[in-house]
Amino acid sequence: MEVNGETVSRDVEPRLLLAHFLRDVLGLTGTHVGCDTSQCGACTVIQNGKAVKSCTRLAVQSAGTRITTIEGLEEGGQLHPIQSAFKNFHALQCGFCTPGMVMAVWQLLQRHPVPTLDQTKHGLEGNICRCTGYVNIFKAVDSLGMSNTRGSETL
Amino acid sequence: MYPARFDYIRPTTIDEVLDALSTREDCKLLAGGHSLLPLMKHRLASPECLIDLQDVPALKGISIDDDEIHVGAFTCHVEVETSAELERVCPLLARTASRIGDPQVRNCGTIGGSLVHADPAADYPAAILLLEAEFVCVGRGGVRRIPARDWFLEMMTTAIQSDEVLTHVCIRRRTIPAGAVYLKWPHPASGLAMVGVAASITLDEERRIQDARLAVTGLAEMPFRAYALEQWLVGAVCDNVPEFPDDGFTGISIIEEALMTASQRLDLCKIMIRKAMMASIADQSPQIVD
């Protein structure tokens, strides 16, 4: 498996979830386990360019794929534009949903570089936030759309 | 939460899949995993072996010829949702797929996995019943093509045998009705269909119903075609459809749950059917003529 650009190889039990592989075996604890029932999206990572809920994948299922976690977004110590937008628009409070939300926004912008509010809401249906009431998240996404390709050119 | 221990294999051909099914005890086929893995994490299912189908190319892809649409069982919902060809020839299927779960779920979940799992609140079954699709099941004994009306046997039980694999869902193009829509009343928490209705209504010149197809998911233990109601609707003036007869819904085991009683759910279903009928009439587009 390639994780954040690095090839990794481990022996694991088939029943090890991808989320636990990333967190407990690789020590990448940015990916969070929230509901553990495939609803909240806090565990969202990118696999071969698509957002997936890592609590509902076996690590062995994802063998041979290319995974990007929240840790893989920053470049040379600089926040990714999505992370900057979340910071600037106060789109997080406790931060628990945030890694998954950011990865879902990454996918949203892949599909809709300048998303409408409806497209944003639809694109983030798989992510639950209990703090922000979503409004600032939508503002952050809107700002990324307004800055046009900046959201996607580094991806 | 995590599942009980199991063995895991990844065959690459249908033959290898069938071999595994016939030689190993207590195995389950794994497609997208978004129905099976949650069950296994709750320990509601603990198969001894998982057969991962993701490397079997014969199960993948959408192909469309003059007569039929073939959707490989391991086709993810997002592929069905975004297929331009499918949107052109069978928009009902593509649009139903877009209502399933959420973007992450649609990236993993598959049409085959969903239809074999047969959750009573799943979305595809309504479209599949309306489209009168057929299920291609392959076993050591040969290939069976099972019509949709014979697919759902009991709650979460389908006609597939334990030593078979679903390879394709097929839709005959000439039976695709015009103006077919899928309307869903989602559960506010889970997003599953509390009631989901697929409808296709055709009218004559005097706006009387000439033909009606109605398929319902979510309401009952199994999805169903409302055949009695379809018959009853023929001849009704579409702008003035009377109240549905009570016997339109006999024999249906309505699921009772926390948000609504069975009686309330039936009322919701009737409302959704009317809305779906109106949406179908509004959506009518010219028949595709090749």
C-alpha cells in the first residue's frame, strides 16, 4: 500500500480495519474513528483518488492502493489550501470531524471546482459535524471555489 | 468495533470464486463491504472466510447494446450514477444510484452487493422492480437468469443460492418505461429510505392513466410492485385520482419502527406514490428511438 506517498508493507490480520491500520499500525492518528458505523465520515481518507470511510474498509481490501490521509495534505510544512480555508473561516471547533471533512471537501472540489451551495451540501452528506452547524464549513468551501483552481491545482 | 477472525482470499476469475464457494465452509462474498462489514463489526455476521471480489474483471463494467443494458455486479454506485450512457438510456437507474447513502458510500458500495444483501430500506430495489430487471447468477450447475419479481423472497433473502455468484443485472431496453422517477423519504439519521417509490405513468390524450408501474421500498419487509394499485389506476384521470383502495396494499408486511407507526408509514407511502406519479408525468420525455 502507498500511504501519503510512501510504500508501506505490514503483516496484518484480515479483520484489521483500514482506520485502525492507519492509526495504530502506522501511527497516523489524524484519521478519526467517530461513529464506527459508516455514518459520520470522521474516518474519511482518499483511496486511489476517491473518498472512502476507512472504518468500513479492511486494510487487506485496500492492499495495493494509494492512500492519502489528512497528514498527507500539507506540503513542505505549509497548510493545504483546504486546511487554510478551514482555519480562516473558523470551519472547525473541536476538530474531531475535521480531517474527514477536509478529505471530503478535497473530493468535492475534484468533482466540482466551483461548487454551488447545493453541490457542497450534497458532497458533504457523508460527514457529520456536531459543533459548527456547517455554515462556516460551507463558507470555507465557497472561498475555495471563488479562488477557482487554487483548491485543486496542488492535488 | 472489529469483526471476529476470518480467512480472506482474493480470486481473479469466476471459476476461482466458485471453487472457493464450494470448497470452503461458511464463506461470504465481499463486494464494496458497506452492508457486510458493518454487520460483521457488530458481530451480527461472522463468516469464517471472506471472498473479496474486487479483482474479478468479469464482474465489472456497464455495457449497453441495442437490446439490453448489462451492469456488472461489482459496479460501484458512483459509476452507475455518473455513467453518461446510462443517464441517456436508463436515467432511472443512474438517478436512483445517486440517492444511495453519501459520496463515500457510493465510491465503495456496489449494485450487486446491495441487491444480494436486500436491505428492506435500500434504494435500488424499487428501480429494479419497476424496470423488470433480470439477475444473472452463475454456479457450478450453470447460469440462471432470475427476473426481479422472483428475486426478493423474504426480508434480506434473495433467490441466489449459497454456491452462486451474481455476475450481472440486466435490463431489456424495450421494457424501460418513459418518465420513470424515484422519490425517497429518507430517514433523518440514517438516510435510508423510510419510503422510496419508483413510478412510471403514461397518459392518453385525455390525460387518463393508460399504464402505471409503481414499486415501493422501505415500507415493508420486502420491496414490492404495487400490481393491484397499478391495475386500479388505469383509466383514472391523472389530475383527479381518487383515494387509493384499502386492498391496494393487502399482504404487505409493513415495518414498524421508532419514528412512525405502520399506519403512519402506510399514509406516507400513499403520499409518496402520488408525488411520484405527478413527478413521472412531469418528467415525460420522448421515447428514445434508435
